[in-house]
Amino acid sequence: MVKYAGPDGSAETAEVTSLRGRRFSVLRMARLLAVSTSGYYAWRKRAVAPEPTPRQQRRADLAVKILDAHADSDGTYGSPRVTTDLE
């Protein structure tokens, strides 16, 4: 069961508007969900990033290479052979 977090009691006025138009305090939601407010803001910043990070791009490129190697083998190569092909 979720504990009641009580009123914020702080000067922080950051709010989130839900899909139904209701407004909720970020600090209060963070308390209820047992997460940090800085974690919420970091997640929000990543969610609206215009382009992938270099790491995300490398992972996406690798995924394409793996899928191509697997498809070239007509689906018969497993991870050991695909790894050997990519080296």
C-alpha cells in the first residue's frame, strides 16, 4: 500500500500536467513513487533529446550488423558464429 506523502511544505512549484488536465507536484509524486526529483528531471531531459547519444547510435549500428549477419546465414547462425563474423 502506498503511504500518504502529505503536503509538500516547500517553495518548489514545479508541476506536471496529466493527460486529464490535472496538475501534480513533482516533489510529491517523487515521494509517493520513492524516486528522486533529480532522476525525474534527468529522465525528462533524455526523453526529449533530439538525437541519440553516441552510445545509443553505436548500439543501433551493432544491432543492424547482427541482424544482417543472421539474415545472411538464412537464420542458421547463432551468437558464436555471428560474433565471429563481426570480428
